[in-house]
Amino acid sequence: MKIIWTFTLLMIPGVLSSISVTGYSGGGVSITCRYDRGYTDNKKYFCKGQNPGCSDLIKTEEKDKWVDSGRFSLYDDTRAAVFTVTIRDLSEQDSGTYRCAVDKSGIDFYTEVNLNVVAGQQIRTMTGYSEGNIIMNFKYEMQQKNLLIDVCNTEALQCFTLINTDRAAEWTHDGRFSVHDDRSKGFLHVFIRDLNVKDSGEYKIIVTVSEDYSFFSEFYLDIKKADCCQKSISLSAAAGGSVNISCRYPQSHSADVKFVCRRSGSDLCAEETSVKESRRWSAEGQMQLYDDREQQLLTGIISHVTQQHSAEYWCGVQSDQGHKSFITRVLVSVTGSSLIVPLVLVLLVLIIVGLLFLFLCKKHQSRGKAPS
């Protein structure tokens, strides 16, 4: 049916092609429109609707430079004979039929664009802390193969790639940056470690779906100095004992979920335990957590530890949208066997030896008192 419709559409004078584009509310899309090289000098425009009522959203005769008009931008690349239209701050009301067209005498050439905007996360600012880490989660519903994902830092109208990947269901690492495309659950995870205040700035996550379009999310990353909190803690305990963890957090996160998780190889946050309420213990396995929001203090207890508990742990906070800021690193070292068990055994042996000695003494005294 789609093939028949496309063929029918291309029979309409002026229509060059038709593309379907999916975007997410709060984010943006970039659409690539091709034209014949004989029209490089003509004006290019982007409009919404059908003729005769297609309303111009942006129109320009500028070449090889970005032109902005509100939420819309257009770049006419005359060498490649394509022009790119970018729409930002999408809402579901933006769904509809558009045209990217070449202005000429007679009937204009155009590409029909069918845009569908679905509900998404509107992320503007994320907060991290120097010497800590951050995990950002972005929800999308793309099931296509061969998606290319780029994470870049935007400066002076340019986007400098920090990491990219076309792999699904596995982590990709590049220096301090990691990306995991969990396509089965519709989530993209971006991890940045060893944060510093210089990381503050504008970022963009771009998902290239095809040669026709990509969708993206823009956000500001604000890295602060957490003067309230220790950056790293080292703790030790004997096997069989307990480890007591105390981590402070900024007052601005009092209402957020708190967590302690363990790093295990490439798994950046495994065996996580979280607490959602103030002054109420939350337990999972051998870990118990207690959040005192008035004191901004997270307390954790790992009981009955073994040498397998020797690892790197992190205390952190989690936002309503699932983004995690790792604030304090906790290095736990479990050594040898606990002294408690040997001491108990020694005490039991001493008691037994003492009782046996008393028994022998009484027996000896009773023999000494026997009549001759």
C-alpha cells in the first residue's frame, strides 16, 4: 500500500520524493532535502500544509550558511545540492505534512515530509558534581537497525563529537564517555565519568535514522563543586563483620531518591540499593540504607561481608526522570577472617577447660576425705 501511495504521489507535478520523519516532544529533528544542481541559485523554503495553503516557516536565498527563523533553521549546501531543515522544541502539535521546496517559476519542486511527533522527555538541565560521574537516560521508540548515535559538545554553532556508536545492546566506551543503546527497552544511556567544572556546557545527542533525517535532544550540563561532600572514602572490615557507609549530599537533592551501587567490570552501576523515603530503612540483600533528609546524610550498612564485597561503590542521587549523579566514591576492602569467631571459640575452650579443672579438683577432694 505504501509503495502504491508513494508512486501515486510522485505522479503529482513538482513532487520529488516523500519521507516519513519521527521526532520527540522537547527535542528536534534535522531533515535533508535534495534538489537538482541546476537550482543551486534558487531560494529554498520549508512550509507546512498543502497547496494552495502551504504556509512558509522559513525561506532564504542565503547559500552555505545557517539561517534561523524562530524554532526553524535552514542550511543550503550548494556543493552537495541538498538543504537541511532543523526544527527545535518539538511538540505533538507539530505533527503534520510539510514541504521542503525550491522556489522557481512555474510549479515549485518539493519533497513531502510527513512528521509525527510523539511524547518524549523534555530535558533542559542536568546537574553533576566534580570528580563524580553521571548517567543520563533518554527514551525513544526506534526499532530500526543501523542507527548511528552521536554525543557531542556544542560550541560556536559547531558540534564536536565526544563518542558515537552504531551498536545495540552493549556499552561503547571512549575515554571518559560511554554509551549504551538499549533498543529493546527504548532507552539510550549516556555515562560520563571523572567530571570537572570545565565539562559544563551545551550538549546534543543525535540519532541518525537514515540519510533523510535524524532526531536529537539538546541539554545543558551543569557541573558543580559539591563542597558539602567527600569525594572519596576508603573503608575496611574483616570478613564476617559489617561495613558502615556515610555519605552527605547537597540540600537541593533532599527530595530525590538516593542509592548506593557497586561497580563491577564494565557494568557501571550493579547491585544497586535505593531508598525513597526519609528516616526509614530500606533493605535489599545484605545492604541497608537510611536517608536522613534533614541532615542530608545517607547511611548504608553492608552486613556479613566477605572478600567478594571488596569493590568500588558509589553514593548518589536519582532524579524523577531516572538520571543519576554519582557523588561520593567508596572503596571497600574486606580482609581475612573476622576476629569475633576465633575469640568466641577461645572463650568456649577456656570455659570447658575451667569446668573440667573444677570437676577434677572436686573429685580429688572427695577421694581425700574417704575413710581409711
